[in-house]
Amino acid sequence: MRILALDQATITGWAVIEDDGNVIDSGTWALADRKRTGESRGMRYIRFRHELLKAITMYQPEMICHEQTLLRGGAATEIANGLKALILETAAEKGLEVTCVHTTELKHFATGNGRAEKEDMVKAALGLSGRLPRDDNEADALLIGLWASSRYGSFPCPQWGDKKKARRRAAGGRG
């Protein structure tokens, strides 16, 4: 099964991963240019839908896995919920399965620590995928895809012993 993994935000991280953990492609989508151009807030949703449809057409995933939207209030929550609605709508139109992962669960999967920092997640993405992410958005998307591959496919879930070993493994060391 091929998975399209999304860390949806104004800069959306994305990754396409096979259910055995093989990374096909990954990157980021910059969705908002509002401060520079003064464009409508709705343009980010138009860009997101365009990029989402392009990725679905190009990579033919059977599942979309995204980071669960947290309800903290404010603009970030509004954006995340709008993007989630587009994920659900597009997946329904295309007949794709959709699942999500909570941030704490993703961090624990990747590092053994549910409160891991962004730098830890970038190191974990490199260590687990063998791919150097451009930023924390792409790192999260890679890890979301690997999480889904371990849950629904054959990618082995990392086993974390003590926290020192977990940090070394996440950084690509031997642990």
C-alpha cells in the first residue's frame, strides 16, 4: 500500500511512502504568500488542494495519513482545520482511506519521547528514513508516513529502551 503522509500547515510537509517504509519522495508545499502580496486567506486552501490533487495523480496512494489537528484556538487551528477538511473531502472524492496520528504518539514513535523537540524529530527522520529532510515540516511528514507504514504495513516499529539509547538511535547512532 502506498501512503501519502501530510504535516498540514501553512508550510505543509509531505511524503510518499510504501507500506514497507520505502520512501518514494518527499518535500514541502508553501501555501501562503499573504504578507508579501496581500492576497486572500483562501488562496492557501486553493494551493493546498492543487498540490494534494497533483500528488494523488502522480503517486497514486491508497491512503492519506496526516497529523491530527490540535484545537488550541487562533489562526493556526483555523488553518489546520481547513486543510483537514480538504484532505477528507479529496480523499472521499478519490476513494482513499484516511487516518491520522496524534503529535505525542508520533514523537514517541520517532524518538521514544512524546515531548521531543523539533531538532530531535529531524534527526529521527534522517535516522529512520535515511533521507535528510529540508526542514521540520518534511521531517514530520516522513515520520507520519513511517508511523503509518509500521501500523498498516510491514515497517518495523522502533523499539526504545532507555531514553539515552532512544536519543542516540533517533540521531542515527547505534544506541
